[in-house]
Amino acid sequence: MLGVLFAVLSIVVLLGWIVRRREIRETVEGERPMVTDEVLRRILSEGELEVPEEEPLDEEEIRDAEDEFWDQTGWDDPEEFRP
């Protein structure tokens, strides 16, 4: 009995994972619109939606900041694990 319940729950989880992966893939590939209720209300009330221009990320600057962060001294030593 418990084995059957486990099998059914496994199938449900697997199907949920497959559906979610398909939704993510469609969104990334641009097949699925990314218009939320808030965006739709704003479009309907104002007649248009203004999207701010975003500057492209400077990957080298990000990498340098990350290296600087990890190179900082003053990190506390990890405490000993005691179960």
C-alpha cells in the first residue's frame, strides 16, 4: 500500500517538474509573454508602458568586485561542528 502511494506521488512530482521545465523553456525562448497583471493594468490605465533603459552589465567589473570581496581579510574562522 505504501509503495503504491509512493509511486503515485513520484509520478505527480515528475509531471509537475516536466510542466514547470516546459514553462521555463517557453519563457526563455520568448514563446511565452511576460506580462503580469500589474503591467496589464498599467497599460490599460495609461495607454502605454515605459520600460527604463538598462545599461549592459560590465562583467569584468563584476568579476573584479567579486575577487576583491573574497580577498578581504577578517573572515571569522568557522566554528567546530558539534552534533
